[in-house]
Amino acid sequence: GVQTCALPIYEDCMYSLTLGNENYAQPPMPEGDDVREGIVRGIYRFRSMGPEGAPRVHLLGSGSILNEAVEAQRILAEDFGVASDVWSVTSYTELRRDAIEVDRWNVLHPGEPPRVPYVVQQLGHDTPPIVAASDYLKSMPDSIAKWLDAPFVTLGTDGFGRSASREELRDFFEVDARHIAFSAISALVREVFSSVARRYDLMNDLMSAGVHRLWKDAFVDWLNPQPGMAVLDVAGGTGDIAFRIAARAAAKGEPAQVTICDINYDMLSHGVTRPEAKRDGIVWLCGDAENLPVKDASQDAYTIAFGIRNTTHLDKVLAEA
């Protein structure tokens, strides 16, 4: 743009330049026939990395935050064996404008094959989890999320302004490479549990040869639930342990109040369809073990079993308990 607007190759054109306050080397434009089009239309693939056949994510970055996405890509590949594509988003506004125009055309032409928004053409229909990081508000990446049929995690700088170093601010707002990589791993884990929710109990039977049932019985023996007892079963999944607790208390004359809390909605959705879920006193709650959506000191007992191995920050989980 600078070259075409300057002598001796002046062209009759106008460019709008946005300047940031971070100095870094501008990387060369990637090769590919569609890169130039992507730059103008709002998104292009900057780089792919990671072992073939490994779990995969898309990382979307804008402006200087693209550098954080690139570093997150390295972390994912080298430390976790996760493959990823880094996409440079040059304009969320342009992507959204295109998608809205496509939607309108499809409404006005119901007899024609539907058109596909450019962002969907680039990222695909059946796409892996997407992590979109921006140093603008989260609403900016969110503006294209409705057109993408994939888990979509948005990282942005919502909140009050602060005075600190660039590194400290990006850590605080959770938009740096470390948080981008963590969000990608979290999205992959959530996707795995969503895909196996209906087969979760069968998988436990196959992997432990049924021994997990004996472990759970011994677990509830140790707890010795009493009638009327309030129990919070964290990472309760499809309810295996909670059902045992409720049954043991009811056998003594009065139901217990058992709350099953799990971060995965699909696991809970399958659990409520099980016959044991009809027992009195069972409550289902979707929530994070690091920030439980229950009042402090409201439970007589807190339980967490195999799900503790899937927690990201064990220290925070134990502190919340």
C-alpha cells in the first residue's frame, strides 16, 4: 500500500493505516493463490504446525496479538503434541459484513443453492475448536461466531483500563500466548468429553474391566451418607457416584440432597436420562470446579473422584473445595 501510493509508481488510490504502539518485524506474506484475497476479505491462513494426525485447533489472531497466537502454536506443538493453524484476521468487520450479505441473499433466493460466507469457506464447515484472541473487546471476534459450527473460545480485553507493562496486561486480560494455548487445550478436552458422553460409562467398564464400580462403592462406603445430608459431587459426569450416595441415604429412611456439578453440559444431559436420575433429591448443575456456582458452607460433604485428573489447576480446585 505504501509503495503504490508513493512515487514513482503512484496510483490514484487511498489507504487507511492503523498504527499500533508495539514494534515488531512484519513477517513476509505467505505463499498461496488465495492469500491476497484473504488479506482484503478479512482472513487468511498464516501458518500451520504440528504432527500429522494429532488433535487440531484453529488459532485466530489480529494485529500484534497474532504474534501471541504464533507463540501459542509453538507451545501446543512442542509441549502438547497438538497441531494448529494460525489465521490472521485482518477485519472481523469485513467478515461479518460478508456473512450478513450472504444470509440475506440466501433468504431472497430460497430456490438457489445457498451461498457460503467467506469465513466459513476458509475455516470449513466441520472445523476443530477455534480460539480467537484480540486486544479489542471479546465482542469483536464474537461477531463471526454464529456462522461457525465449532467450539468458539473468545479472548479479549474486556474490563477497566490499567497501567502496567504490555506483558502484565496481556497476562491479566488472558490474551497472551500462554492463555491462548491453555484455552485451546481446554476446548479440545471439552470436545472429547462431549463426543463420548453417551458412551462414558461403557468406556469405564471396558477400560477397568468393571473394577471402577467396586472403587465407587468403596468410595461411598467411606463417605457413609446420612439421610438429609447435602452433598456436592464435583466432576460428577453422568451421575454414577451421586446415584450411589442418594441410594445409600434413602435406604436409611430419608433422601440426601445430592448436587451433581460438571463442566460438560453433554455429560449432564446424558445423566438426566438415566433411570436413577428420577430419585428424589438429585440436582444437576453445570459449573467449573475452579469456581463453583454454589454458596460457601452450604454443603455437608464435597466429593470428587476420577474427574480430578482432568482438572487444569488442581490447586484452585482444592482451594475452592
